[in-house]
Amino acid sequence: MIPPEQSARFVAKMEDVLSVYRRPYDSEAPVVCMDEMSRELIGEDQEPLPPEPGREKRYDHHFERNGVVNLFTFFEPLASWRTVMARRRRTGRDWAECVGRLLTEHYPDADTVVLVMDNLNTHKLKNFYETFEAKKARRFAHQLEIHFTPEHGSWLNMAEIEQSVLARQCLSARIPTLESMRTQTRKWARRRNRADATVDWQFRTDDARIKLKNLYPNIES
């Protein structure tokens, strides 16, 4: 539920993100959505029993907890491309290093990367300067055009949809270590990329003004 005093702010950010999604594909200014989620690492006390005809692999009820990892998912819908970066933590430094890696490894020739993401306290440009030397931090900050989804509006982030697919297709089995998590998520991303899988985003500004009209302030003439 969105408080009435926050509705105008929500609407403004929502329409901003929706306008970004209407931009045509531009390799020099790709639109990339970013989201993150934590996942527990689960090890086995005993080896699972292999699958048999008519029966899936069976796991013992007992397991080992091996800590938690954070998954940073970057998704470019118009290119049907995604990557997942697994980290031990979700600090501002982790965010800065993942975004820096995105810009350096995947978009080195892009003039601008249009980044859509939640407005978390770790998603700040200052984290570049706390992580890298000033020249590199400035280069990363200058290459980004950031658009934040509104509070209570994480559903506007296409990367959240992609992460739900990741959870269903890749994370349902027990994954015991950070390295095995990285291996599994890399394989998943490669399969999705080869299949040209993407999100069929249908929600437009006109739809928002009809379906969410109760959020728009009532302006009396």
C-alpha cells in the first residue's frame, strides 16, 4: 500500500522507468536492469540417491548450512542477454565492483549504460569512489545513466522477473559453495542467452494511467 503523500513520487518514478523501456535498441546506450537477491548455500550430509525411472533424485532431510551469498543479476531485455555475479556480501563495495565489472567486461564500447535498479542504500555512485581510485571511479560514474524504480515498485524492474526464472530453473537444488553457485548461475545464463530468452514487457504508461489511476493525484482545475 502506497501512502497518499508518496503517490506523486511513485507515479513520477514509475513513468520515468516506463519511458526508458520504450526506447529503441541502441548499442551505444543499452538499457540494463539490475536486481539482487540472497541465497543460502546448502551442503549435503549424505550423497543424494540418484534418479530412477519414475522417481527424481532423492535428498536426505539433513543438510549443512554453508552461509549466504548475494546474486547480482544484470539483464538487457532488448538484447536478450543476462549475467549473474555471485558475491559473499551485498555491501556498497560489492555493488560497485559488480557494476564496474559489467562496464569493463560487457560494455566497454558503450557511451552510456542506462541502468534501471532499486534505490537501495548500497546503490550509490559514491561507492565507486570508496572502491576504486578517483579516475576509474569517475569513468564508471560518468558512463552510467541511472533510473531508480519507485519505493513499493520493485515489480517495475525487469531483472526481478528474470531472477524469478533463475530461482525456478537454477536454484531449486541444493548448492553448497560460492564457486558452485557461480558455476551453476553461469551455465543458466549461457543457456538463456543462447535461447534468446527475454521478457515480453506489455505494461505501458497509458496502461498505468488507467489501471493505477488511484495513485495519480487528483488535480482540481
